Amino acid sequence: MPLPRVLLQLDCDPQPSTFDAIVAIDAGVEILLRHGSVTPNSVVSLVHGAIFTRGVSDLAATAIFIGGSDCATAEAVAQKVQQTFLGPLRVSLLVDPSGANSTASAAVVAATRHLPSDPLAQKSCRALILGGTGPVGQRVARLLARKGIGVAVASRSLARASEVCQHIRLAVPQAVLLPVEGGSFVERGSAFEQAIAQADLIVAAGAAGALLLDAAGFALARQAKVLIDLNAVPPAGIEGIMSTDKGKQAGDAVLYGALSIGKLKMKIHRRAIEQLFESNTAVLDAEELLAIGREL
């Protein structure tokens, strides 16, 4: 008789996410063990409990999911989890704090359907990430940079945008990144205006309800082939995009709204949970979730 599939939901927030819990159950998890306020120090005993209770041949029936609203803490917890594994005594791991990895992966999957597929041609593409210093924006930038696409990371704080670019370069040394200061108002002659005009892809990944590109800014995006708004809470992050837009044609560009990207994000999330139980060695981060999204 096969052992029940057990998922440890390790959340860095005091109250583990009900969203992540329901997705796990819908993806076939039979026993869900939820822990809140998890830190790198407190996670070691939880990992030991996961890897020492079943034989090596049965460890594929146990897995770990790391979530929470603090992405930096979640990444530190994930690193500590992997350091705690002991050779074959390990379980599969999914890292998706605030849904940032699955959402970013879904956005990149949708965007690249309309961009050149040839790697050399992709290097001539330019992307602009609005709200690029947030958790989703950072991951969209990282995933695009790995493809060789030049990425402008926009933020109201140029210092913060520069910091994020430096952080991404640690993971992607070959990344072509440009920090840009910009808000919803586009100043004529600014680096922000130039980034909008040169972008083949624009993704709004800011906070809920924050307008990042108004109609006048949208009109400047004459080269854009794809515009994606990941904000489902009015007002839109990009004025003129509806949350339900899915590949909607607007001149020479196609538009995607938050709900259409969200449907793909949910498929990626569920498939990732299922994949955890196919072995005891999987480590699913943004890059792995992007690969899952391409297969769907």
C-alpha cells in the first residue's frame, strides 16, 4: 500500500497561507502539515522530522513547500533546508513565496510566445519591468535576463532599482540590466521615457492598486509587442489593460491582464506540487517553474 503524500507547508508569516494550502490539497496532497513563523534557525528540526521518518525509498512521498510574504526570508529558509539534507536523506522542495515564482513564470511564458524564439534574436529584445524591485518583478527580470533579453528595471527609487540589478547579476552574471527611475508620470527626455519607447515587452509587477503606466505612457510604447499587467486590483497597473485580457490585440501589440496570467500561474503551481512527489530530489524555484509552464 503506497504511503500517503505528505506536504510540509513552511510559511515565514505567522499564519500559513490558506491560498497555498488549498492549492496543495487540490493538487492531490493527502496530508498537509502547516507551520508558521518559520525561520532559518527553526526549520532544521522540521527538516529532520521530514527526512528521518521514512526510508530512502519512501521519501518521494514527503515534500516541502516554502512560502510567505517575505521573499528574502523564504529564500534563506530554502537555502537552510537544502543545507540540512543528508545525502540521499532528502525530500523535494518547492519555493514560491507570495506566489512570486509561479506568477513570474506564467508572465514570462505568455510574453515569450510573442517574442523571437531564436536565442540570438532574443538578445536584441528589450524588456521594461515596472515595479521591478518587488518580488514578482525581480523574478520576471531574472528569468528574462537568463534568456539574454536586455531588461530595464524600473522603480520610484533609482537606488533600489540599482540594488536589484546587482542582486540579479549575482545569479546571472551575463545579464544586461538597466536600473531606471520612474513612476506613473513619464517625464519627457528621461531614461524612463526612453526605456518605454525601446521596450519590446513591458510587464507591470507593482503593488496592488498602483498605477505604473498611464495612458500617455502607454502611447509611448510604440515598439512594444507585448504588455502584461499583473495587478488585478483597480486601478490597473497599465492603464488600458483589463484584468481579463488574454492576448488581446491593441495595434501591433498584444495585451495580457492579471486574471489571464493568473490562470496559467495556477496550472504551474498545481503541476509543481504534483511534480514534488515524482522523486525526492526535485528543487523547484523560478527557473524550474518556468520550464513547467512551457510544457503546459
